[in-house]
Amino acid sequence: MPKMKSHRGAAKRFKKTGTGKFMKNKAFKSHILEKKSAKRKRNLRKSEVVPAAEEKRLRKLLPYK
């Protein structure tokens, strides 16, 4: 059977942790930043763990990660 291909869009957006969970960057940080508070923008810098409900779909998109 041929090798499966990773979904390139997903591969650029998600990283796998040592424990096997997926991390993602937060949205809403690219533009219209003037009206967002400094605290909100600071918290948007951090990455977060992908919810468990989404993990099954991600495992299918990224078979080798």
C-alpha cells in the first residue's frame, strides 16, 4: 500500500507534543489589533491544546505526526 500524505495545511498549523496531544496557535491576532486590549493580545500569543473532540480528525489528516 502506498504511503499516505499528510495534509499540508494542517501540518503547518498543528504541532504534536511529547504526550501525543496537538497544539495550535490562537486565532484573531492578525489584524484589527487597535481595539483589542494589551492583555487580550498577550493571551493570544500563547498556544493551546486542541480539544479532544478534534483530535480524531487531526490524526487522520496527519498520519505521521
